Amino acid sequence: MGHAGAAAAAVRYLRSAGTPAPVEALPRPELRCVGADERAPVDQTEFRRVLGNFATGVTVITAAATDDSPTPAGFACQSFSSLSLDPPLIAFMVGRTSTTWPRIARAGAFCVNVLAAHQGELCRGFAVSGADKFAGVAYDAAPMSRAPRLAEVVAWIDCTIHAVHTGGDHLIVVGRVEALGAGDGEGAPLVFHKGRFV
């Protein structure tokens, strides 16, 4: 329960207890960004080293071919997360310099492929730029986006682009889930920790 929900619950309780004076929920606190001059910058190498202790799953984000791009698009992504249940939203982060992201943005929809433990080489193939990432890769079309749904993944989430926000040198892409599915539960996911697959 968030601050507003807790405050509203407290108001209801106090009113039911017969408190004579009216009680109202406090206003939401003002939020602001920390200014660049308010703290020393963090060393990028140390940032990567420390954050590398957080293990993540690994996904491949794909999009269907468009009139502008006659071949499908895709890239490896470990910065993926569920975001909201109502409405059903997910999020992933992509570097602003990505050459694949503009193709996904033009498609307006994408499929998140959650890789299985044995798909490390497949991930490496989607992590390079300039190559034909789909050469020799088995896939079918996701039901809504028609984006490549890779074979043997442990789960897939088919989405339309809901919103895009800036986040430093990355973009935060929010997707609205239109369809999804998972394997039979026997396959383990591919996990990335301290710069390597585990």
C-alpha cells in the first residue's frame, strides 16, 4: 500500500472510531530530481562492478519487419522488469545510441523473449550490432505484434509501446502486455551475474 492508500485507510479508521474532528489525508510529497552539483559523480567502473552483483534474467526484445526495415529487429536486454498489474505493463531499458531501438519504435510493438539457460550463444548473437541476428534462428510470429517469438524460450510477452521516458543515457520503454505465455515450467532461465552467464 502506498502513502496515499495508507493515509486514506487511517482516515477511514479514525472516522469509524468516532473521532470528532475531521481528518484528511496529507498531500502527496513533492518529488524532485537530484541536481548534478549536489553530489560527487560515481566512478563508472565502480558503478558497473557494484551493480554487477545484482543477478538478472536475460531477454531478447524483437520487432517485426516494417516498410522501412524489411527484416525483423532484435537485441539482447537484461534490463527488463514487470511494472504494473492493472493495467498489465512491463518495462525495459535501451541505450540511446542503440541502432535497433528506432526500428522497434517504428514497429510500435515488440515481443520480449525470456531466454532459457542453454541459450547463452543465442544471446551473444543478439548482443552484436551490424550482423544478421536472425540467421539460423528458429522463431514464429507472436500473436499480436507479429514480432519474432524465439523457439525454446522459457516465456514470451507480446506488447505494444505504451510510453517512453528518458533516463540518463538510456530510454525507459514501457510496454502494454497484449498476450503472453510460458513453457511447461521445467526449463531454467538464463541468468547474468558479475559479467557472465551463470
